[in-house]
Amino acid sequence: MRILFSLFIFFSLTGFYAQTTVTWSDLQYGISWKESTSELVYPGFLEADFSNELTHLKGKEITLTGYLLVLDGSQEVFILSKSPMASCFFCGNEGPETISEISFAKDYNFMMDDLITVTGILRLNRDDPTRCYYRIENAEGFGL
């Protein structure tokens, strides 16, 4: 029993199972844009330039809380937004840094505008205009 308790303490203190909680401010202030020099992207597309802090989190497990947006009738395209649909990037005055594409690891029964927390692997998109600048893959969702 002592061995199990010692292992639990060791892994807890070393952050073995730890993920990083990211806030929308981290995402908003951790990105800037520059005109794309690639001829392969859409005209006017702005290429992302991520902060060192966000670049360090690329490929790591993070946690982010926001509003779920369902972008298709088949319930297969999900976005996590800083704001509900009525004031999100698509409908309000928010920028593209206030949304993240979500790929869930399994099916969930969340509804449009549900406030949820997701934990998954952070991917950063610098130059693909068909995807969000932020993606969270293999995500687990938790309703609030």
C-alpha cells in the first residue's frame, strides 16, 4: 500500500499526468498575423505567427473551456468558441483567435452553445486557410 501511495505522490508531483489549462487570453495574445508569401493559399489569407509559449504547447495536452458550436447538420464539425454563437467569430466582433476546431475522441451529446471544457492535444495551424488556427484533437469533453 505504501508503494502505491508513494507512486501516486511521485507522479502527482512530477506532472506525469498533468495537462496545461489554456485561457482564451492565452490564445488571443499568443498569435499575430503576417501576409502569406505562399502562392498556394487564398489571396488575402494571413499566416499565423505564434508566441513561444503557444509553440511550446504544440502537441501537448491542454484544457480549454468555451461554448460548443456545431457547424453542420450531421453533427461532425465542432468549434469551441470564447463566446456563444450570437457573438462568436462568425456572427459578432470576435477574431479567428477566439475559436478552436475540435476533434472529439468519441461521440458526445452536447448541444449548440453548451458551455463545456475539453481536454486534448493542441495543434497550431500557420498556413492552411481551410482549418482554424487552433485545433484540439483527440478531445474529451465535459459539460459544465
